[in-house]
Amino acid sequence: MKKIHVFLTTILAFLLLTAGGSIMVKAEEAAASSAIQAGKGLVVEGSPEGYTYEKGTLCFIKGGSYTVSMAPDTPVTTDVIMVKGDGNFALTLNSVQIATDSEGQ
């Protein structure tokens, strides 16, 4: 009887560890997939309904928490970032480098 208890405990522990690992991976995948490229030079993490990108201008229009980073293989951009809307904005710039048109060309 004790062997069965140990066996069942081992299986239960294995199942819990396996499920926990897959939950962590799915959470990391979800976080990575929330980053969307805006224009040619920037990547935005946050609600896509909260910002627009038109003609080189990234405009935050709805309050929320956003992180802006450089797009892969893009060291500098000439894009403009604006905050123009209602609500509270938490905007994090993660190594963003913006140049004037003449510097970025």
C-alpha cells in the first residue's frame, strides 16, 4: 500500500511540474506576442487600441501602460512619438533613439 502511495505522489508531482512549466511558457509567449511593430523603427507593447501610427508618427490616444522599443535591426528612427488623449499614460521608452530627418538618413 505504501508503494502505491509513493507511486501516486510521484505521478502527481510530475503532472503538476509539467503543467506549471507549460503555463509559464504560454505566459512568456503571450507577453512576446503583445509587442507589435509600429512603422519602420518602433515596437510597442500594450493595447493596440490605445495608439495609432500614421506617416511616421506614433500617437498614444487612450490611457494605459505602454513600452516603446526599437524594432529589430533598427538602431535609430526618425519617427515621432506623441501622447494625445484622455486618461493616465505610463509610457516607458526602452533604448529608443530618435534622430532628426537629416541625422537618420
